Amino acid sequence: MHAKPDLQQASFIERLWHPFFNLSVYGKYAVGLVGFLVCFLLLGQHEFGFVRWLKHQIDLLATEGNTLTDLGHITLQADQTLFSGGLLVVGIMCFVSLMSFLPIRRLVLLMRDISGRLQELRSCGGDASDCLSGEMIPVLGRDEISAAVWEVNGLLEDIQAISLYRRTIEADETSAEIYQRLAQVFTHHLGLKTFAIWETAETGDAITLAYCQPPDLAPEICRLTTANSCRAKRTGEVVSSRSFPLICPVFPQPDALSHYCVPMLVGGKVLGVVQFLFNYVDSGERAESLRQSAEKARHYLRETLPVLHAKRLAQSLQEMATRDTLTGLYNRRFLEGNINPLVASIRRRKTQLGVLMCDMDYFKQVNDEHGHEVGDFILASLAAILQNGVRESDMVVRYGGEEFLILLNDCQEGHALQVADKIRQEVEKHQFRTGGISLHKTISIGVSEFPGDTGAFWEGVKFADVALYRAKEEGRNRVVRFAPAMWQGKDY
């Protein structure tokens, strides 16, 4: 594939000789050789004609006895012939030199341009998106030198695009954003329309589908129950079905599609697998194009992996800081850092947020009589009951110790009390069994609503806490709705 010649940047001589530039190197050589032979024949014909004329004049001198004046005329003609022959020789030499100089000059200019681009790359420290100029090396013909220029320009464009891509994903906040960006590159720049991105868990043997294109592709791809059931993940090697159609035992459509699976390998650990899917093609040219696109995709993946690994590590640290390790619930730090958007949403939609403050009754006795290991088991079990008792849009937070805070989104009047009492009944009838021990426990819950009871969220939490203490005072194992008479102090 060759670029269209850029005549705007060409010199006058290069534009004049443009048809010559379009010839291949062998074509230029053939033209030069033919030109040289033609010029040589012209020179030979010129000299042969002069020799014939000179012989004729000598014959005349011998037969007619012409004077010295005729001899001088012959000498003058000989001098003129030698001069014109010399000019013809010089012209041939100039023509041959020009035919040789122009390709050499173009090759030298190409080397200078390539050297300049490489120096720019070295000076920019790896970020080619800023230091490389936007102008490409001009392409002036369709010969092998122009093909080399085209390839160099393509390489520079790829380097710039990959550098810009890396700088862009470094500013992304989550791995999901990086996957989205990577998918755009695959789809719009590389022409890879069908693929799936699998993500392995930090611990354990789980693997999940993080992204697929098109979105309805999920039923057509692998059924992975564990990470090690994926050959690419298990071996850390690229897996392609082009050479061995049945190489992957979990691929569901080996007769309809071929697959090319690339492990996302960082420091000997596989973070995930990118699986490209292709329809079987009979065209060798199309197959080669797909192979080149897949290879370019691997270049983008190599730039993605260090950034993705750093983002996942940061997310893991964030999870550790904002999630309770025992129960897996969000902790109070997460609530304090993320409550403002929720409050703004409640106010914008003019709905209510149910606030439930929950506390297990006589939990200290469990630790005293059975030890902290049993106590931890009961807290983890209680967290699961609370999580199962609300919707996915609701939030359960371990507020501290044996206290849990539940936030019910878009709560209708009276709904918070119903949910709270349902949770209380579930806890009351649940048997906590561990290590041969079976315990029955109860829970007390205080309920308030925001902004129904107060326009300040944290005051609403305080009101639920006040109602919880009233439930404790009234005998525990009950739900108490906050009332203004319970709080006689100033604003929280």
C-alpha cells in the first residue's frame, strides 16, 4: 500500500521528474540504461557520419587536386565535429549523473528525516505525542523508496497514537474506564469489532467478563467456571485457533468462529485475558490484515497493562480502606466520603431516605462466653442477613462494633418501619451455628427519615441512633420510630 505523492512539498525539479519518481528502482535503472544506450548510439551515429564525410573529402582531394583552402575547410569541419561530439558526451554524462543523483538525493533526505524523527523520540523521553511534529515525511512517488517512506510514516503514526493512548488512560480513574478506552481503540482504529475482556480476581480462582463488544456477545463466548479453565490464563501464552481449531475445550463455537486469546501478563501474573473473535475467512489478504490488527492490539495491551495494574492496585487499596474486612460491607469512612452525592440526589428527586440504626442485643455476652471467633462469625452472618433484607440500591454500612447503618433509597412513608421489622424477625428466627454452637440472637433498630425528620443528613443519623437507644430502654428486640419528643437538645 502506497501513499499519494505529496507534490506540494516537492521541489521544482522533483515535480518535473515526478513521472520518473513513480517508477520502481528497477524501472529507473532500465530508463537510465536505455537513455545511456540511446545517447551512445546518437554519439556513434554522429561520429560515423563525420568519418564518412571525412573519407569523402579525402577522396576529392586525391582525385581533383583541390587547394589548401579546401583542406582548411576540412580541418574546420573536423574541429566542429569534435566539439559537438564533446558536447554530446558531456550531455550524456550529465544525464546519467542526474539519473543517479535524484534517487540518491531522495534516499539521503529520507535518512535525514528518519534520523530527525528518532532524535525527537529520544529527546522526549518516551512521550511521542508531544515531541513528534504533526508533519509526516513527504511521499513523492510510488517506488520502493516511497514505500519505505510510507512504512516509516505509519510507524511514526502508530508510536504517536500509542503514546497519546497511554497518556490518556493514565488520567482515567478506574479499570472500567481503561477497558472502555481500550475497546474504542480496538473498534475504531484497528477494525476489531468482536472481542471480550476477561478479568481475574485478585485472590482465588474467579474470572469474570469485564467488557464485551458487541454487548449481546456474552452468550457466544466461553463458559468459564474458574480462571484456570481458560488456557491463555493458565499458560500465560497466546492461544489461537487458526492452527488448532479445537485447542480450547471451553470455546462454544469452534465451527463458526476462530478465536485469538491474549493474556494480560504483568510481572508473571495474569490480570485477565482479551479474546478476539473472527469469522472464518478464505482470503489470505484478509487473514493477514486481521493478523496485523491483532498484533497492533498486543502493542496497545503492552502499554495498557502497567497502568491497569496500578489502577487495580489503587482500587484494591481503596476497597481495603472503605470496606470492613470482616463483613465485606462499606465502613463509616466510605459513608463520610460518599454521602454528599446521595443526599443531593434525594433532594433533587424530592424523595425520602430511610435511616435504620441496628444493634445486636447483648452481643458482648457472645464474646465473653464463646470468644471473639464466634463473635466475628455472628457479625458476619448478621451482615449477610441485613444485606439480603434490602434492595441492591440500598446501602448497608458497618457503623462500628456491632452497630450497622442501613440507608433505604426512595423510601415511601412507613416503608422504613416495615423493612426494619422484617429484618428484626429474620434475625430473631435465625440460628447462628458454628463449631458445634447454636445461638439465637435478637436485634434492636431505630428508624428516622431524611429529610422528613430533619434537613441535615447527619442529624437524621443521630435521630435513628436516639430511637435505637429508646428501643434498648424499652426491652430490646424491637423497632422504634424516632419522634421529636425523644430529642430535646439543640440541633445536631
